[in-house]
Amino acid sequence: MHIMKGKIVVFRLPPRTYNTEISKFCQRFYGQNTSSHQGKYIYRRKGLLEEIPHIKLIRGALIVLENDIETIVNFLEAYNAEIHVRTIKLTTDDEKNLLGPID
């Protein structure tokens, strides 16, 4: 039986980060539904995580595959985030969520 490894990333933005900067970060990292003309047009602004398989545990804690960690860390470093990364053993459910169904 093969046990797959992943990474857990725990992060937070620096204390006293302005709300406008936090909002930009969330939009670029997680993505955001946006509307214009009093809700007439609704669209999605894609975030980095929409392109990367991940499991969001709680705010500031993600599980990702090992090969995606560099992209995430580089993004977080650009916002001077405090970052902690550890290697973990993925559960069967984690693997299914990150890789999709395996036939």
C-alpha cells in the first residue's frame, strides 16, 4: 500500500495589515464573486487556489500536494505572511479530494 505525502500550510498575514490589503489578498488567493451595475452583472474573479487542488481546513490552514507548495509559499511571501509548512501523510479521503477519483 502506497502512502502519499502532502503538505500542510498554516499562515497568517502580519498584524496590523490594512483591511484593503487583506481584501486584495483574499481576492487574489481565494477568488471572489463580484457584481457590477447594482448586481446586473455577476462574475467570478479567479484566485490562485482555484487552479491548485487543496483542502481548506480553517482560515489560514490548507492541505496541498507536495508539487504545489512552492507556488503557494511564493504567493504568501509576497504578502509578508508568517508561514509554517510541514509534510503530512494524506488520508484516503485527502487523496480523493486532492486528486479526484482514481479508476
